[in-house]
Amino acid sequence: MTKAAAHFDAETIALKKAALNEAWNCLSPKLQATMLKSTSLAERILKSATEGERDRERLREAALADLAA
């Protein structure tokens, strides 16, 4: 069974982008060097947003979950 694509309005896209940038800035330079901003963190934010999360701080925390900064 294929999942339906999620569609986000402009406000939600802006929230996800802000959460991604904030999460990235929370990482140590060493950890930033070992991961791709646009994949690891963004995938976690997208998953949370797809599940209905719209709070920027909770999206950021979802991106950082299980990562050592």
C-alpha cells in the first residue's frame, strides 16, 4: 500500500524550514560535519509535520531526538 503524499500550506512550510535551521544550529560542528542537513533532520521534521505537528519547537525537538549534540 502506497502512502498518500502530504501537502503543506505556506505557513507550515515556513515553520518546517525554521525548525530545520534551529535544529541544525543546535548541533555541534563535529556532528554537523557527519550528517546532511537536508536529509537526517529534515526527514524527522517532515515525519512529525505529516503526523500533524505544527509547533516549531516540537518540530525542532523531533529533529534532534536521539542525536548527541
